[in-house]
Amino acid sequence: MAGSGEQQDPNKLGWGFAAVIIVLAIAANVTAYSIHKATYLKPDKAPTSAQAAH
């Protein structure tokens, strides 16, 4: 890039990488939320009959 004659614009560098990181963070949050919703039991919820038999 040193001999190309184009000036480097620092405002255009790194946006692709930043976008990938943002997408990964959103995907991680959605995954964690869906796992939480599927597995969380409220502390005051009565145990099911199968759990009470243990």
C-alpha cells in the first residue's frame, strides 16, 4: 500500500471486523437467552411429580 499513491482513510478501517464482533455478540446473547428460557425454574415453583418422587 505504500506505493499505491492512495491515502489511507482511518475511518474506513476495521468496520468489517467490528461488524463480525457485533454479530457474534448478538448471537451469543440470543443463544444464552433461549437456553435460559428453556431451563430456568422459578424458585417458588412446586416440583413436578417426577421430581418429587426422587
